[in-house]
Amino acid sequence: MSKQVAIYARVSTGEQTPDNQLQALRTVAERQGWHIAAEYIDHGISGAKGRDQRLAYERLYQAIVRREIDVVMAWSVDRLGRSLQQLVALLSDLQSKGVDLYLHQQGIDTTTAAGKAMFQMCGVFAEFERAMIRERVRAGLERARAQGKILGRPRTSEVIEERIRSARRQGKGIKKIAAELGIGVSTVQRVVHSSATHPAR
């Protein structure tokens, strides 16, 4: 039984055409004896956009999750995404669902033993990158604390809190109070909620 493959193509501007990408991938699929189950094409969309803004890419993802395909084919890795997080998520999902990946420009084909080894190496480097990001974030927080910086949202001053409570006692609405004091609605809600939960004795 031939493998069911999905071709994904993307062009960044409306003036560009995905025809060259599609033709090359169709030729490879035919040579390999693979059946093209679907083609997903995003027109005029940057690879930096998230899945919710790349409709064809999102449909491809759903096909992967439902295991409707055996192989994802793309012209190049940058067609799939410009963000490392996007690529790591895709690699992880492909591996967990047992779906192979073919990247024309990079010569990666995980239906072969050499391609699977390359895929596994990609996973190792992706995990290394995640660990490095976590380490940088942790080091940054520790450095900020050492410098005496207060992390998180700045606390609302007692004067502002009293003005909020006073306005509330006058029957003013939350949005009106926020507008009058030039502060966020969420800040007013927090103070009002806190006052209701812990009324002054």
C-alpha cells in the first residue's frame, strides 16, 4: 500500500506563486510511488505567523493529529515556520503520531534510516535549545532579584486604592472609576473584590 502524503507549500506575498514548490514535490512523490492525499497552500502569509493565522497549515496539523497521512512534504524547512518553537512543536507531533517528514532543499527524508537518524538529531538539538532558553530565563530572574528589582506587577498605591473604595461607596461603576482615575479596569476590580472579601473592621 502506497504512503499517503500531504504537501505543504507557502509563499510570503500575494505576487509569489507556490507552483515551483508544488511541482518539485509532486515529482518526488510520483518517483517514490507515494499517493498525494492533500495539498495545503498558504498564500501571502509569513512563516512567523502562528497556526491560527495560517489556515492551510492548521488544516495540515489537524490531518497529522488524526493520522490521516503518513508523510508531510515541504520544499524547505523555512516553509513550515520561521520560529524555532513552531518547528519544535511540529517535530514533536510528527514523531508522536508516527508521521514522516520530507524536506526537499535540506535532503531530509525520514522514511529512510539516514533520515530518521537526522530527525532524531533535530529532536536532540531542539531539546537543547529549550533547556538553554529555560536557563537564560532563570538566570535573568535571579540577576533581577540580586539587583533588588521587584518582579511582577507593581502594587497599586494606598492612595489610589482608597480613592477606588471611596468612589465605589458613592455608587460609581467600575469602568467609570477606572476612567476617572486613569487606571485599568482590572485594577479597580481587584481592589473592589479585595475590599468585599476583606472588609475594613
